[in-house]
Amino acid sequence: MIDFHNKMMKRALALARRGLGRTSPNPAVGCVIVLNGEIVGEGWHRKAGTPHAEVHALCQAGDRARGADVYVTLEPCSHHGRTPPCAEALIKGGVARVFVGMSDPNPLVSGQGLAMLRGAAIAVECGVLEAECRLLNEAFVKHITSGLPFVIVKSALTLDGKTATANGDSKWITCEESRRYVHTLRSRVDAIMVGVGTVLADDPQLTCRMVRGKDPRRIVVDSRLRTPLTAALFHLDSQAKTIVATVETGPGKVEAIQRLGAETLLCDELDGRVDLEDLLRRLGASGIQSILLEGGRELVGSAVRKGLVDKFMLFYAPKILAGEDGYGFCSGQAVERMGQAFRLRDTSVRHLAEDFLVIGYPER
């Protein structure tokens, strides 16, 4: 039976992934309803403000939900928000047992949904494939428990660790499949962040052009408002806003940026630059749960050294620049001893055509 429970939870996880990038600020959730070993209903949370996964699954199951088993990746909600409580819907549906991937870290729920189900004499088991369920909603868990966004560093590198040649050429290091996957990542996060140096050097659009999906908000860390008003990210046909984080209060440029439809965010200053910790607190308070930090070198290096990075996604291409010149993905003062190096845990490797992607989490 354990194998069957895991199989059904894996199906619920696969359904939940369909909602990634569309449910924020809510978590991505999948649900499967099983009667006598047969799936009779399934669903996933498709977009914030719309019915949750359990409701879709109950609607599909109809009367066959009565006496059935339910597999859901996250504890059913117990409070009235933009939608009614899912725990209440399961009780009304007459289900017999509920298998839950993980309890909800949201203080408004946090065990209350499980208690509501048990109070209605429904058998509940929590913790089925819990690690996988937590990984699915790692950004939601970080934000709901700390108020801070989940920060992912993404970089494309040669095998000798370079992101560009000595003269700054970086197109293209990785293959098309890797670049397409990066656009998928962009569609799943709330925002992309770059430094002003990246804007000045590359004039990027920071949109999802290679896949279908929503554009994330674009954040430029620009302490002295050096971003030109002609920059591409001010002139896009996109629903997502561009945000310029700065410490500059001088008249003229701020108003000019705002007239282009972008936002400016005045942050605390640290050593003459935007205080990244203050910036992340402000972004988290505005509802941004996840950030893909794509560069540049100074910004990434500062975030790494300050312990602000939650995850690394490093795309390596089978190329070697063969020299001391060139750019790495971090700049600034490096550690002096190997024992001081920043270590990654829970690492994994995935092939993307001829490239490979290394994923890891910093040790705290």
C-alpha cells in the first residue's frame, strides 16, 4: 500500500507542477481522488483567486468522492480567503481518508485543516512524499515563514567557469535547449533581478520569449539611476512591471522612469549602494515570493557573500576559454582558504542536450 500511496502522491505532484508560475502568492497544489483503486477525480490549483485543487478534483469525482481516498500535496485550507475552505469541501464530499504531502506553513492554516478533517471523523495521514512536496513549494515556504523572497542564482558558464570572454562576449555560451529551459524558469518565478551593469552591457528584455507563460517582473538594482531611458526593458509589450531599485533621490530621472510606466523603489544605502537585505525585505513585503537572480557579477557576488541566495542553478556548456582572462559569475573579495569556500548541499545534475545543469542549495 505504501507504493500505491506514493504513486498517487506523485500523480498529485505532477498535476501541481502544471500550476507553477500561475498560483503566486498561493502555493502550487495537486489533488487526486481514488475509489477502489481507481482515480475518479483529479485537479490542480490553476491560478490565484480561482478554485483550489481539491475543488476541481471533487467536481470531477462527483458522487464517487463519497467513501474515497484523497491525495493532496498540501494540507487543505481551513479558512475563508478568496475561495471557501477546501477542508470543508472534502467533508461535504463525504471522503473517507485524506493523505497529505505536508502541513501548510501558513499560520492561518498550520494544522487547522488537518484538525478540521479529523474532527469530522476522516482519517488523515500527513507526510506522504513530504520532501518532494516541500521542494515543489520551496519559494512559498520561504516567503510565508520569513517574509522574504526565495532567491535563485542562475548563470551560464564554460567548463572553466567563465560567463564571458575577456572582451565581454557571452552569446551564446549554452545551447538552445538550456536557453529555453531558462525561459521556463522565468515563467515560474515572480521576478528576475539584474544589476545595472548587465543592462548597460546587454540591454536585455528579461521576458519569456521562448516558451508560453507569463513574464516575471523585472528588477534592476541601480544605485545611481544609470539605466538609460532607452533601455529595452522600459519599452516592452508586457503585463509585468519593471522595477528600478535605487538609493538616488535626485529629481528628474525618477520621474522620467515612472513616466515610462516603470516603478522606482527607494532602498536603504549600504557602502554607497542599494542594501540588498533591505531590498529583499521590501520586495517580500510587496508579495514577491521568488526571484531569479541572473546577474551581474557584482550583484551575484554580494548576494552570495551576504548569505542571501537560497538556490543555485548553474548551466555548464562543454566549452573552455583556456586562459586567465574572462569573467566569472561572481566578483568581489574571494575567500582565501579552500576551507572557507561556500559549499552546496543536495546537489543534482541534469543534462540538457550537450549542456548540463548543476542544482544545489547553500549550506547555512
